[in-house]
Amino acid sequence: MPEDLLSYFLVLDLKPDASAEDIKAAYVDLVKVWHPDRFTNESERLRQRADRKIKEINQAYEKIRLARGLPAARPNALHLTPLDFGGRWGYVDETGAPAIYPEFAEARAFKDGLAAVKVVEKWGFIDIQGEVVIGPVYDEVGDFSEGLVAAKWYGRWGYIDTQGRFVIQPRYQGARAFENGWAEVQLGARWGKVNRQGEAVFAAADPRRQL
């Protein structure tokens, strides 16, 4: 093995016979540790060190990837994973490289091409480019399923579409994801189900509970 390639394995703290999975895992771990965004409130010395380290890590991973013939990340891949960069959440791609800048208080996985993110105290949604497509105005949200998502607005749950429009008005105390055209919802103490047209069905109240 060329000496320069061996040095790249040492940067990632790996042995030359490391598997592809181990190489990727080591790279992701080191990106988490040394990403410069984790050092924004530290001294200039530490910020410069983090910047040097992340460049070394990225270079080492790329050299090893090319030498081993490992696949490169696909542009705009849907395989983006939320990651805590130290107080702020962003996303990394399938190689572990940063893909969406960490600027969110919380972030969840992508579903149907959109991901729920929290900005200050409200939730909204971004696309895979990191662009906000549904503004952060909701108290809580679920994950998209069948084109709709449960969203809590002023203490009540309803369902919005991918444009952020309420398709089912917020009136429920609880709401779950759509599955096969129906979603479970809670109205008062009762759970029932609602379809995409907003038509709700609830079981009849148990008369014994009224005694």
C-alpha cells in the first residue's frame, strides 16, 4: 500500500484492511466531533484547528473512497439523516458529509420528500435542498404520509397538505398518521378515524360509562 494512502487511514484512525462500513462509520464519527459549526463559540485557535481537522478528514475519506472504488454520494439524494452538530441540528448525506446547514432546534427524518424541523419553538418542513416549504408556525407536527400530515394549531390537531394548507380543520385533541386513506383521531375522550375528505367515524359511546 502506498505510504500516502496509509496516512489517510491513520487520519480516520483505521487499519488498511478496514471494511467499507467501518470506513464510512469512522468518517461520520469524526465529522460529528470536528465539524466547525460545533466550535463557533470557542476561541479562534480552536476554530482554526477544527477547520484544519475537517479538511484533513474530508480529504482522507475521499482518497480512500477513490482507492477502494467506493460509491460517491448521489446529488440531492433522499438519504439524508438528521444530526445534532452540538446544539443545532442539520443533515448529513449517505456518505456522512454535511448536506444541510445545522440551524434547527430539532430535526426529524425525511418522509415523502419533506422533513419536520423546529425553529425556536415552532415546527415547519423543509425539502431535501434545505429550503423551507412550510413555515414554522405549528405547535407540533407528525410526519407526512399519503400526502398529509397532522399539525397542531392553537391546541387542536388537524391535517395539512404539502403546501401547508389545512385539508382537515384543526378540531381534534389527538391525531395520527394516515394509513390506507384513514387516520386515527381523538375528539374529547373518544378515538375514531377520519378520511381525507374530513369525514370522521367514531364508535358509539358505551352507555355503561354514563351510569
